[in-house]
Amino acid sequence: MANVNAPMAGKLISVDVKVGDTVKKNDPVATLEAMKMQIKVFAPADGKVAEIKAEAGANIDPSVVIMTLE
């Protein structure tokens, strides 16, 4: 099981996968807006999206788990 966290504080613009999707390490899985830039959030490992814990529009920081992979 792997957690996907934001690399920095910002606003979650989009979650680009859904529960059940299979992802490879370094696949983009979400988009974050920070300092007027859009930053892609990448999968830390290969896996399947088990749970999405944050919604688009939420303000998040690196301690917030966006989703979990199994």
C-alpha cells in the first residue's frame, strides 16, 4: 500500500484517476496549483487506486494523503 501526497501546499485542481485504475510509478495522478503554477502529482509506485481521499478544490499540504494505492 502506498500513499500519494502533495509535493507542496496548494489547491488540488484535479484528480486524474479513479478508484480501480491501474497506475505505474511516475504516472501523473493529480494536478495541484501552487504559487500560480500547475504542478503534476505523480504515483510513487506501481499499483491500483484503492481510495481517493481528497476532492478537487481542496486546499492541501504535504501531510494530506490524496489517494492510496494497493
